Amino acid sequence: MYPHAHFITGFLFGVIGWRFGIINAVDMFIIAAGAVLIDIDHYIYYIIRHKDLNPKRFWNKSAEYGITKEENERTFIHHLPGMTIIIPLLFILLFFSLRIGYIAITIYIPHMILDHLNYINKRLSEYHVVDIFGLKFLWNFAQESLFFILTAISMVLLYSAL
Ligand SMILES: [Zn+2]
């Protein structure tokens, strides 16, 4: 899934947490940013494997993997073995701090769900390559529809919470 989808999903859970008084307003943005930043493992993996720091080449290489429907270059945090270790640990965090636990859980779990939905979607539907200033994006109707639905829900919730 693309950064904008991860950002808005994190933000949505941030708004919900803020609405219920679990986290503060700044935490909403921490969750949204965190949901994007945990993809840093793709970049680190890319740097190590290809010995290349260029973020543009990294981005386009990731898009290429998407086109060929190959599995992305991911580390254990994106795979089932990593998840089975990380998810229980995140829930244990809740016993120490509801706020920190909520932030960690809503950064990680929705991100993994979205990535795996995207992976299934890639096998089922067509993606079109869009070039924006030399950066390749894979455009897909289902993916972008989900993004707009999540954006609309978070805006309504945010508005009702203000
Ligand atoms: Zn990811």
C-alpha cells in the first residue's frame, strides 16, 4: 500500500483514539506518521541489497515489483513470523500504558492489514502505471476508492470530535 493510504488509516485510528480520550491530539499525527515510517524497512533492505541510497531509484524499484506482482523487498516485520512475535508484544504494552499501547497497535496492525489486502488485490485486479515527475505509481481503482472512503470517514469523525 502507498504512503498516503497508510497515513490516512493511521490518522483515522488517531481520531478515534483522541475522540475516546485514549491519546492526545499530537498523538493522532504520531500514529499517522508512524504508519508511514514503518515501511522504512523496505528502504533499509533495498540499501543493503543493492548498495544504493538513491530514494527515487528505490521508489521506482518498489513500483516495479508491484507491476510484476512479485513480493516486495520486506523484512521480518512485514511477514507472518515477525507479526506473531510483534503483535502479542504490542498488546502487552497496553498493560503498562494504554496510550503507548494504543499508539503502537494502531501504527502496526492496520498497516499490516492494508499491505496484505493490497497483496491480495494485486493478484485479483489490474494496476496501471502512472508517472508523476519521474516517480512511478501503481494506480488501482479499489486501492484509491479505499483511500477516499477512509479519508471521508476520518474527516467526519474529526469534525464531530471538534
Ligand atoms: Zn508496508
